[in-house]
Amino acid sequence: MFKKILALHTGGTISMAADDSGAVITNEVNPMTQVTSPIEGMEVTSEDIFNLPSPQMTPHHMLALYQRIKEAASHFDGIVITHGTDTLEETAYFLDTMELPDISVVITGAMRSSNELGSDGVYNFLTALRVAADPKARDKGVLVVMNDEIHAAKYVTKTHTTNVGTFQTPTHGPLGLVMKKEILFFKTAEPRVRFDLDKIEGFVPIITTYAGMKTDLLDLLDCSKIDGLIIEAFGAGNIPKETALKLQEFIDAGLPIALVSRCFNGIAEPVYAYEGGGVQLHQAGVFFIKELNAPKARLKLLIALNADLKGQELKEYIEG
């Protein structure tokens, strides 16, 4: 069956080139827009929506992507987004939390720029097109396709600074694989709550715990000027006792605080009952977020606040 795919290009290494000194710079013309799909039965429409290094990507750009997908969905069978890898997982998670139309949405990127030896951009792009055109991809949520693997947006993360196999899913593993002639799925991401936002505002910083931490960083925060706080805690969800005492002031002021673990694998949960331990923090009102890293937890809290979730409804969503 003939498939129509919309490719939305946002910039990033996949669209860049190395200069004579080896420094990677932005191209005026995105080379991905010049790629003609050799895949039989597919028509690809390319659109440059941004041309940004991904460290410059913001939730406002992510919301614009969501709105463009909604506008275009009725004309296409699937969407492929090319994106820089530094914040790719955040954009993927944001979109996966939105009320997307019932078509496949796939995000890909590259670790090597378009003119580097062994460039992976064109291959990843064509692979993403194949996945987006596959009917089995429609009910899997937003997918990240890199290096012949298919990952769920909720769990995937960048694990290496330069390796082409950088995107991995700790604990769960990938949802599927891209084979030479077929797309193989062997898992399905669980359903999630979705929102139809028309704005994304607010300031939710991330504070990472470290050995010997006191309250210096938290003392710099004006509780009246932030909308929430993410704590990246030790182990199963523990922080220094001095930090816990300071957080209590924020909690008493009504600030929503959510906690994740610094650990690469596993889930934060209230286990330890000493001062600063997870049991004390949870009893004080700190939300424990399951299976998200700090950047995605920040987006989850930000999205919830923009959806006007409060009280028990906010707690159930954040901890769900």
C-alpha cells in the first residue's frame, strides 16, 4: 500500500557538516531534505521546521512540533522527525505525552555529521521512514529509531557522548529491531495519560545531590519564582539530611517537588527511614517518579502544571 510520510527536520548533527578543522557546524541547507527515499511505495514530504543545535531546543519548540503534527496528520500516514541527539529524548518524551493523532511518530538523529567518515544520518533517516510506514508502529507511542533499534520515548536515553549506539533503554531494552527486510516488534509500551496543551510555561529546575551536599544550592532558589523542583537523589531516593530539612520549607510553601534517582538503572522508591531517607521524604510530600530520568521528570511536572493538575490529581499523575 502506498504510504505518505512527512519528515519534519529540526536541525542537529544529522543536518550538520564538519569543516576543514573537524569542527561540526550548521549547514544552511539541511542535507536530509535532499535525501530521496529509495523505498518502494513511499512518498516523503520534507519540511524544515527548525534548524537548531539541540541544546537550543526548548519546550516551546516541542509544543510547536506537536501543533504541526496535529495540523498535518490527516494528510499523512506517518511522521518522521530528525533531531539533534543531546535533547532528542526530551522532545520524544514531550511529544509522547501529548494527545497525538493516530499515526506513527518516529524521531531519529545522527552521531556523525553528514560529511564525516561513517556518517549515520542518512541510514538512520531511511530506517526511521521504514518504521513510520509500518502499520505495527501506529499503536506504540512516539518511537526513537537509531542504529537499527526501536525504543520507547518514555524510557530511552543517550548513554554515550559519541558512539553511534548511544541510545539505549535501561532496564527494559528496545521495543523492536529494524531488520533488512522487515520491522520486528516484540514489546509494546504501556498506555499513558496524554494532554492537549496550547501553552507550556513555568520554571522547574533540577538539583542533583552529591556527597557532602548542604543547602547552598537550595538557598539560592526563591520559592516564589519557581513552579516546581526536581531532585536527582542518591540510590533508591535518599538525600543528605540538611537538604531534606531545607526541602521541607519548600513543601510547606506549597511547591511541588518530585524525586528521581541518579542511578542509571532501577526505580526510586521510599525504602530508607533515616533522616533524609526516602521514607521521610515521601511522608513529607515529595513525589517519587518511576522510571524517568531527571530531564524527563522535569518535563512531566511541567506538563502537569500546565494542564492545571493539583492536589491528589497531581500526585497520582506524577507518581503513576
